Amino acid sequence: MTIQDPSESSELKTEIMRQIEQRGVLSFAEYMTLCLYHPQYGYYTSPRSRIGKQGDFFTSSSVHSLFGRLVARQIKQLWQLLGEGPFTLVEQGAGEGYLCLDILDGLAEEAPDFYAQLDYRIVEVSCDHRHRQQQRLASHIEAGRISWCTFDELKPFSGCFVSNELVDAFPVHLVEKKNNELLEVMVTCVDGEFKEEFGPLTDPRLSDYFDLSQQPLVEGNRAEVNLAALDWIKQVGQLLQRGAVLTIDYGYPAAELLAPWRRAGTLLCYHRHESSDNPYQHIGCQDITAHINFSVLETVGRDQGLETLYFGEQYRFLMGLGFLEELVRLQALETDPQRAQALRMTLKNLIMPDGGMGESFKVLLQGKGLGTPDLLCARTIREIGLPPSAC
């Protein structure tokens, strides 16, 4: 008698095995696509709790509303740079809708003139996520500020394209360098279990990727190649007529991502707030991610007219937008010492530099037709200073 593992989708595992039987092997990118985005059983497309205590991981926007409200300040400055007219804000992969809610709440309170001209478009592939977003964002839907679409339905626009923890979940190819040759990791099935084997590269762009990164793969090392990210930034750059692309995610410049000491790559899986490097368990019930290569996003972006205006750690980005001032203000509103301490500890998660969200998450802001403005997020610690009550 076989007992089904409740933390695994037997239907999805059977479907993947069927495709392997028909085709012999799958590239890891194809396997990851099925695990995450299968229309019925994929991790992101089937109904489940993914974010928060009841899910598998936290995002910055789920930690506290201050994150989205500070992002809103940077978006407001972009609106001002574009002349304070009608403004399209596109968010792809909005998850539970926390970031959208906090951005719109912040703008409605702090910049009602901007809010009244804002067209917020959510690009969402998950029906489950869309349903959750519509429930959470009801008041802004009633105000006529939000609509939904697919990526293919987007038309050229002026404004801002924002994503938070999107690109790390794009399916990646896995490659290794053996005997001075790049080989691709393929997925097969042996005795009902998924196994890896090596094969020739399935896409010539896989070898070009390391030239694009200006960082060769070291002999014996494994790396993820996110070709989908290259296509994505190219398409976004073509859609954006004037404005900015704001990408928030965990990753590194190429020199650090492909450093010789990073022998096994960065692939990680998240299930019930536990991480592992095994993508062949909890099929359809765990997140699979890889750190992104910000260098190639910048390089491909420049080919589409996107100039890098800011790149740095999340804690620097938030500090520039007024994190310290807001922390002091929020603490002053809290009269209970225990709740004030809990607030400090919660917000601390957003800026912790030592391996926390503050350092592992990076922010890339690319502009088109904006020149080289002095961005709010780029304010230095010296320029910000400390609020009097924080000294």
C-alpha cells in the first residue's frame, strides 16, 4: 500500500514522469517550469498559502507595510520627473498583493494628486494569486486604480515597471564545466525517482551567457543560467517608452555570483520555512529559486535604452527613502513598550545587513529618458543624518 505524501503533488510527479518517458530527459529549466507553473498542479498556480507564517517564506512586503510605503516615495519622485501627468505602474508577480496595497495606501495618503492619475496594472499568471489580490485590494479597485492583464496584453507605456522577488523564480538552466566543456544538467527518472545526468547544451545562448557576464565558469563548478531573465528585461525595455524599471530581488553582480568559490551555484528550495538544495522532493509543494545575475540585467537593459540609475543593497535603498525617520515616527505612536520593541524587531528584518534581507536583497533601478537625476533612494547616510529622537 502506497501512502501519499501530503507535501507532494502525486499528480504533478506523474505528469513529469510521463513527459520524461515520452522525451527521454528534460532540461532542468523544463523540470522547474513544470514544478512551479504547471497550469493545474504547479507551486505558483495551485491554491495554497505561500507567503507568511502559514506559507513557505516571507517577502519584504509581507514583513511590514513600511516597505511598500517607502517604495511609493521613490515611485512618486519618478512621477515628478516625468512631469506629474498620467502614470502607468506595472507590477508583475504581485503575490498576495501586499506591495500593491501598501504602495497605493501610501500614495493615497501622501500624494493624492498622483494617486488620482495612477493606472496600476498587475501582470499575474496565477488565478489563485489574482483572487487573493482582488480581495485584498478591494478599496483601490473601487477607486478605479487597478486592472489585471497578462504580459502579452501590455502595451507600450510611460511610468514604472516594478517587481519584488519575481526574477529569482524564473526557470533556470543548470550547467557544469567538466574537462573544459560546458555540460547541461538534465532530469531523468530511475525507479520512480528523479535523477540528474549530463548532456550537451540545449540552447547556444547558454555558453554566450558567460561571455555576457564577462565571468567564465570555473572548471568543476555548477551555475544557474537564467535565460528567461534576459528575455524579460529585453521585453520590458521595449515596452517602456519613458520611465524606470525597479527590480528588487536577491542576487549578485556577475563577478560575485560566478566567483570560483561558489562551486554549487545558488539554487535553493523553500518548504514550510525550511530551505534545502534538493529540488526533487516536495514536488509542486515547494518554491525553487536561484539568485539573479544583476550584471546581465544591466547589460541587456542598456541595449534597450535602460541606463542604471541605482544599484545597491536593500537596506541602503530603504534608508535613503526615510526608513530611520519612519521608524522613529512609528515608535512614537506606540505607547506600549512591548509593542514598540516588537515593532523595532519586525522592521529590523528589512535592513539587517549581515545575511538578512537588508543585504541579501538588492535593488536595481534602470531609467529611460530620465537623464541622471538625484534619486531619493540614493541619499547617503551622511546626507540623511539621524532623527533627533534616534540619537
